[in-house]
Amino acid sequence: MKVSHLLIKPETNSEMVECDLITINNLQIVGQKLSQPLRSVLITSKSLLDYWDIKPGALRENIVVDDINISELQSGDVVQAGGVQIRITFNCEPCGKVVHIANVSEMVKKRGMLGSFLNDGLIHVGDNFSVVEKNKYEQIPDEYYSRIAWYLDKKVVGTIMATDLLWNCGVAPGLIRALSRIMEKHHMQGKDKVIFAKDLQ
């Protein structure tokens, strides 16, 4: 398997910029907007691009792999692209930036896998891509509300600011206003660990 395309997203709503090389520094892609830790990179496959009949970058992905069934990757797997290892975190949910391709329901688990970088280094177009180890890390839920519950249960000792909670578990910051209702609706344990800005006034 080879890396066939590399792309960078300079800003949230900017066009994807194709390049021959990406540099990972401080576990982030250099030249890309700051990414949430569990969403540092989006990996997809050439076969998925062909399936949707779209060009590289249309899924807002960073890495396209030429010969992989992306559905075979699971949360907790470790892959290597060039000199960089990546922990696969969860499926990238469809969002408003890709709904021109297909309905959201059609795109579930057909966009790519998100990941976190495990080391700094370089990735070039043409570099080898391989699965280093299956199930090395615990699995992280795909559904945003399940990720919030997982993070509260597994990762938070003491208290955490609501904004930090959403950032750390890879949930859209815009959900901050609905977070209390989400936690109530899904009967989450650990709600008392979450501090909202209004609580500090």
C-alpha cells in the first residue's frame, strides 16, 4: 500500500491544498489549522474516492491510500505512513462540508478514519502505508455523545471545563450550548465533573 495523495487544510473553510510532503511537528500537521487531538489527520482510500466519483480533497482528507479497504481499519489500530505512526481513533462523521457529495445517511462510515499522530516526522507521496498493530489501544466510540461519556468515564479525574471536554474528545465546539441537554438525555455518569463558564461567574 502506498500514499497516493497528501492534502492540507490551512483554515476551517479553506480549500484543501495538495502537496508532495507533509511535516508533523508537535503531533500536528505543519501549515494546517490546529486540530483536536483525536482528529489530527483524516485518512481515506482511493477506492472511496472512486466510489463517490470525487477528486482528492473532496472528503477534506489529509492522506489518500491507493490500495486499502478503509473499513478494515478500526479504532485502536496503529498504522504507519512514511516515517510517522498514527493511532486510528474513530470514523469521520459526515458534516455540512461534504453533503454536496451525498446524503449524510449514505456517507456514514464512508468518509474515512480519523487519527492521532504518535510521533513527529515526514510523510511523502509514494511512501509506504501499513498496519503496524491491530487493537493496540482501546476503542473510541464513533457517536459524539458516546465519546463524551467515554471521555468523562475513562479520562477525567477531578473536574474539566466544558470547552476542554469537547476539544479533547473530538466533538464540535459548537455543541457547547447543548452539552448539558446532551448529558441529561443520554444519562451520562460524571456530569458533576463538567464546569461551564457560567459556573465561574
